[in-house]
Amino acid sequence: MTSGTVYGVGLGPGDQDLMSVRADRLVRTARHVAFFRKAGRPGQARQIVNGMIMDTAIEFPMEYPVTTEIPLSDPRYNEILSQFYTNCTAHIRSLTDAGEDVVVLCEGDPFFYGSFMHLYTRLSGDIDVQVVPAITGMSGAWTATGAPITWGDDILSVLMGTLDEGTLASNMANADALVVMKIGRNINKVRRALKTAGKYDAAYLIEYATMPNQTVQKLTDAGAKVTPYFSIIVVHGQGRRP
């Protein structure tokens, strides 16, 4: 029996119209569809493809055992997640061993800070794993602001809001253009770091980029509200131009 193939399919930032032709075809014809989600939630990747999956498709929701319940610094965090990814891999491998193809839905691009990478490293090498690239969420975010993110020789830095405040501030100060992802509960820390770096007044907050509930505003106008996980902060570069 010929083994099946695993497809890590990038769905783009959230708008179905921004999916690639190949991603659209794979999603619409998939017999087995896997996706990550938080327990009790529908899953953002799954929501992006609502109405596209065949009624006969078999879905495999991979529910994270932890998200923010345990600090990243706690050794248990990696232990629990490592076992989780191993279990997910075993199920997907059982399908490919039976000759079935599996489409894994990935928000944004599969190789850009996505959970799919943890499956890829466990599966690639002994089964066929194909990755379908996509528009990243940050691209959708800076486009939503209506201004270019970089000019000329600008240096673009991409930072995670989960970093410690000092690391955030020093990297922000050294960047010409800036993207900060994984905001959520880290918003106040990110605000302080931007102020330390002298970039707070130039920052934009984009929530749910390219999705129907997208919002774009200056960070200074956002108030003290807690932003959702799917939010991105950008600071535009002001470099060389003709």
C-alpha cells in the first residue's frame, strides 16, 4: 500500500479570498482535515475554511492541553506540549500508513511561528510532508493600515509579545520597522517596552486582520482594553525613498 501524504496548508491571514489556488483545492477535496484549537473553541484555522470542507470529510481537532495556564518558563509546559504533539503525530501517521492523505490547516504561513512546525519535525523524513506557503498574518496587518511597512534599507524586526520586557525594548529600539505578535495578555508589557524604545506614539494595533471583524487603530487610542490573541502591533519604517 502506498503511504499517504501530509499537507501543511497555509490559509493566509483569515480572508478566504487571500488563500492560494493550491490551498483552496486541497481544502475542498480533503478526506481528512486536521487543525489546532483551544479546548472548547472552534479553532481559528477551522473557522477560516467554513463552507469549504466536504460534508464527508473526517475532521481531527487537535486541542492544546495548555495555553496560558502554565508559564512558558515552567519545565512542565514543554513536557506537556511535547507529549501532545507526539500524540497528534501518531494519529496522523496512522492515517498515512493506511494510505490516506491528511490536510493540516495552518493560520498564516505554516513555517512562520505556527504549531504545524512541531508536526513537521516529527513527520518529515519518513513520510511525505508537503508545505503550502501562504500570506502571513503580519502582511495582512500592515496592509490594513494603508501604509508600507518598510522603505529603502529599513530593518524589519518581528518580535513575540511573550518575550521579557527588556528584550522587547532593546530590539524595538534597534529596529526601523517593527511587528509584534502574540499580544493578548502581554499588551501592557508591550506598551511599556514601546515607550522605553521611543516607538509607542507611532504604533498601530490591528485586530483580526483581513477578517470581517478587523479593526485598525493607533495604539495610543486603544485604551487599556485587553486585546485578543489574533492581534498584531506594527510600527512603520521611515527609511530612504526617492
